Amino acid sequence: MARRRIAGLLALSAFAASALAVAARADDFPSLRGERFADVRVDVRPLLALGAGAQAEALRADLTAALRSRFAGRLGGRGPSLVVLVRGFSLRPYAGGGTNGRSGFGGGSQNDYLDGEALLVARDGAVLGRHPQLTATPSSFGGAWYDPQSERRRVTAIADIYADWLVRNLPAD
């Protein structure tokens, strides 16, 4: 029961923040002009404050690994750091199947959501740029709902997709 309550709180956080994310563009994130990021970090403190615990830590590990992989050619420099602040995360209850809304009972989606903001952070801690991003993936990305590892795979899948979109959206040089 507590797990569903946390998921609901995280979902509300994701949807509230997504309204702000729509207005921002990657133009708000300056070019590094050939410089490399000093580091990549993921901050899940907002999720930990909501009691997400182990799931937030799993997301931090998966998203950090995905970002390091996607930005590998742009890491190891003396430039600012790339910090992804995760503001909302929701894994919807998923029991397989789904509906397309034609039944007359509404339909709805079974999507997982990851709402974050990429920050370009100088060595002195100043935020030089921001890029909000909301990622949604089908809850089925974790495989069979009855598999005990399904939820863990869903966390990995949404982290990978978030990183894929972020590397596409941020200036390349």
C-alpha cells in the first residue's frame, strides 16, 4: 500500500513539473565550445525525500551508467559537470495487456514516467544552463508483468531512454 502511495506522489510530482518542462528548450543549455564535461552525476534527493528509497537508488545507478555511456566521448574534461536532477519518477501498476479506449470505459495509458532537469554546473557550483526533460515509456518495457525482475527492468529501460533523448537534445559542442 505504501509503495502505491509513493508511486502516486511521484506521479503527481512528474506531472506538475512537466508543465514547466514544456516551456524550456535545449537553447537554455549553452554549448561547451569543444570542452568536455568534468563529470556526470544524478541527484535523486527529491525522490528520497518522498520515501522512494531503494527504487530511487536503483534509478540513480541505472541513469548514471546510461549517461556515462551515452556521453562517453564528451566526458573527462576540465569543463563544468552535467548533473541530472530527478524531480519525479513513476512506475505505474502493470498487469499486462492494456486497453486502447474503445471499450467505452475510458482507456488510459500504462506508462512509466521520469521527469528530470539536466543542469550544467560550474566548478564553483553556479548553474550555467538548464534543460528540463520528461520521458514516458510503456510499462510493458520490463517484460512479463509476473516476472519478479520486470519492475527492475522497467527502471533500467526508462533510464536508458531518458539518456538517449538527453544526448540528442543537448548541444554537441
